[in-house]
Amino acid sequence: MRTRRKTGSYEVGRAKRAEILDAATRLFAASAYHRVPLSEIAADVGLSESGLMHHFRSKKHLLLGVAERRLEQTATWWTSQSQEADHPLALFRSMVESTRELVREPGLIELFVQVCAEAADSSTPAHQLYAGWYERAVGETAQRLAAGVERGYLRDDINVGACAREIIAVSDGLQLQWALAGGRLDLVEGIRDYARRLARSLLAPDYAGMADTL
């Protein structure tokens, strides 16, 4: 009986935590992290502010929870795209489409940039989260590039690891510039232009002309 009660309590707590993350993600996406008070998130899920803090000790802990979920959703999206990779432009199209997904929730771009800044401090939980994310993102992007080389779509002299790091650095750097410009930067077109130039430099000669169709 005690085990069942503990298990039930745990499941209820986990469900409420997920509900809080849903609400925080929605509110942060619609506005921005610093504009959304904890009291608003708590009210959205039928809790007092102190009740919410039973699940997340502070607004920073909630921010990290939202960031972790967002990174997992992004990873899942990219995994689904990699299954449709049998085309010379698949990776480059995915770069543009993933950016289009990002700008649909501008508040979450600001959140990503904010947690990135905190992750530079190796003593923070954000550091471990982002270090793991970057290692995974670079590895999976390098795998997609290597698959393109193997299929003959991309040149065979590419340093896939260095190229993968460049792709992610450009994407994240443009997100930072977007945040600093108050959203006035056309992020999708910035990535599209980069993807075209990258495709021209990486595509094998038989496919190089396809870059202009991005």
C-alpha cells in the first residue's frame, strides 16, 4: 500500500511538473522570460507561487527546465529530418526549416541565448546541459555530412567535424544577433543565404548547381 501511494504521489508530481513546463514554455514563447513573473505561471496551472516553487526552486530552475525540454524537442525534430536525408540538399533544407520553426516562438530564442550565457560558467547546471547538447548536435550533424559524402552528394575532402561546428556556430551566432537586434534581423533569410553558400562549397560537382534552388 505504501509503495502504491508513493508511486501515485510521484506520478502526480511528475504530471504537475510537466504542466508547469507546458505553461512556462507557452508564456515564455509568447513574451519573454524576464517579462513573465512566476505568479503568472503559477496561476496558469492553478498553484500559488509557493506551490510552484515546490516543483521548481526558483525561476532560474524553471528556465533551465524549459531550456532542457526545448533542446530535446529540437533534437527530436532533427532526428526526424535525418530519416529523410536521401537528397543532396536535405541537410541544407533542414537548416532553413529548423530556423523557420524557431522564429515561430521568438521568446524561446531569447531564452536559448540567455541560458547560453549562463552555461559559460562551468559551475552552473546549464553548463552540463549545454555541453552535452553541443556534443550531440555536432556529432549528429557530422554524421549527416558524412552520409552525404558516402552517397556522393558532397565532396569527399570535407572535414565533417569542423564543418558541423561551423554550421551550429553560425546558427547560434545569428540567434544571438537576432536577440540583440530586438528581432529585427531576418533570421530565416540569414540562414538561407548561409545554407546556399555552404551548399555551393560542399556539394560534389554533379550537384553544385542545385544550391541556387534553396
